[in-house]
Amino acid sequence: GLGYCSRATRIHQGAKLVCADPDMKGMLSQGVAELEAKVPGVGRYTAGAISALVYGHAASMVDGNVLRVLSQ
């Protein structure tokens, strides 16, 4: 169905990468661009959510539904 299994797989892969990466040392980056570039399965929306909700940065979280509403 809804892709939950593949999402969970990507989240698990990303978590393993973050924990194994000597630069990240188990911590997620604060920047949206760096999150998107370094963590597999993290796109613009998720990176913005992590940056805004976890670190308190002003980052946008615009998903497909918002884009669809704004484009009409």
C-alpha cells in the first residue's frame, strides 16, 4: 500500500548511516541542505521539519498538498 515499509527501511538506513558517520557522531545536522544531502530518504519536507521542530530554526515545511492548494 502506502509505502510505509519502504519508508521504515529508508529511515533505518539513514539512522545507521548517521550513527556510523564519524563527522555526524550520531547527531542529525541542523541545516536543511545538509540533511537532504547526507541522510538517505530525507527530503525537503522532512529536513525542514527536523530543522524547525528539533533545532528551532526558521525552515519551511511545504508538502505536496500545500503546493497543490497554492497553485490553484
